[in-house]
Amino acid sequence: MLEVADLPEPPPAAGEVVIDVAAAGVNRADLLQRQGHYPPPPGAPDTLGLECSGIVRAVGDGVERWHVGDQVCALLAGGGYAEQVAVSAGSIAPIPAGLDLITAASLPEVAATVWSNVFMLAGLQRGETLLVHGGAGGIGTMAIQLGVALGARVLVTAGSSRKLTVCAELGADVGINYRSQDFVDVVREVTAGVGADVILDNMGGAYLSRNVAALAVEGRLAVIGLQGGATGELDLGSLLRKRGAVLATSLRGRPAPEKTAIMASVVEHVWPLVSDGSVRPMVHARFSLDDVREAHRILEDGNTIGKVLLTV
């Protein structure tokens, strides 16, 4: 059950910054945590919220990069649904030039997830083919735009013609309605049998064998979600013949130095694309913190395109 409660103001520990939160992103991980399926990592607050934007309120010992009054956004292990949150200084980023403070809350989680998995881990290259499952969601809309901006051919799956239209407007070359089409067959058809070089997957077990079937030789499958379950059948023979790789990562529980490196890379490579308009944040709706139940409801309904935000 979701409820709004009064909690003590968080003090900044050494190496931390306290942010006065302006807005927080709502993610599917928040729904899972609310349902008891995704507890926060050790040391993280129980309060929901994996990303936020706001203004620096206080800095802890050893913090030199950030100062009181700076406008920032941040990748969190928890605590974003609040008026204030304490976060490691390395997980904070400046607001991209030209972007307003509220909209910036939609960026840290999706940008860090897509950049770290599709580019840093799976190594998508210009001219390669990227298949994005769930193309109309927050992760999906970011993955489409980054793939297009960096020269990849982008294929997407989504569950309605409305969502596929939005994906096409963002630059997706091929849209696949997973309710009426087999994505493996379509991928093979549009790539002349070659397959996808990189697949970004939020389904997990339910799509595992089909994702491997859709991979190209030396293809890389990056699994970032388990909406279709945690287990599935893996044809190792097919994977061997393709010299393929199955990669699975979770961003939330990574050590602080890894998050620092990811955020630094995001600021270097992604923020300029946001500032010049090549990549634009997609926000479906904004709710006040008091309306958090409605924010969760519409995300659960599955009809959103882009992100849902809570304003504080």
C-alpha cells in the first residue's frame, strides 16, 4: 500500500549530496517494490524512487563538484519519492542544457540503463541492427533515439498501432506488433536472415529462446527486466553456433564506483544529444506526490508512452 508520511530530513554523509527534490521518475521497479518483489539493496532507503531532479540543499565532506543551489538530476537506489534525498555525489549529473528541471527527472534511470547496456556492455556499433522490446516505454523510447542518433538500424516491438506509430516517429525503422506478429520471423525477414546484432530485452525468461533465435552471428542479448519471468529455455547449441552472448544486468544494486562511471559516460555521450534535440525526453504524464497511487495505476495499465513523473 502506498502512503505519504513524514520522515526526518536526511543529513549528507561524507561523499554525499542532499537534494531538494523537484520531481521523481516512476519506474516499473517501483511497482515491483511496492508489491514486495524488489527490495532495496542494503543501505538504500525503503522509500520508492530510482531517479529525481532538484536543487542541491547540502553537501557532505569531500564533495567538491557540487554546491548548494546547483540544479541537478540523480540516479538513486531509492528515496526519490520525497521532498529530500541523500545520494552519492558520483550518481548526480547536471541538467542537460536547454532542459527544464522537472522534465530532467525522466532521464537518469532510462539514460543510464540504455547507455550502460546497449553501448557500454553490448557494444552497439554504427551500422548494426538493434532490436528493442517494449519500444514505447521509458527505456524503449530512449533506446530508439540513442540507437538512431548513433547510426544503428532500430527495430522495435510494441503492443498497439498507436505505440508503433510513436516509435516510428522517433526513428524506428521497423515496428512489430507482438500481439499479432512473431518478432523472430519479422527480424529474419527484414534483415535478410541475418538477425539483430543487439537485443535489449525487458521480458526475461518468456523471450529467452526466441531472442537467441533472432540474434545475428556474434549478436549480444542484453536482459534488463523479468516481466516474462526469471527462467526460460536456452538453446546453447544455437548460441554456440552464433558465437553469441547473453548479458544480464541490474543497475540499482551496482557499487557506487560503477554508477559513477556510468553517469560520467552518460553525461559525456548522451547529454549533448539531449541538448541539441537529437534525443528528447518522453513524458506521458505528471502527478503530484499526493497522487502517487494514480501514477502507479496508469503505469500498471500498460498504456503509457514514455515516462510518468511525480512532482514534489
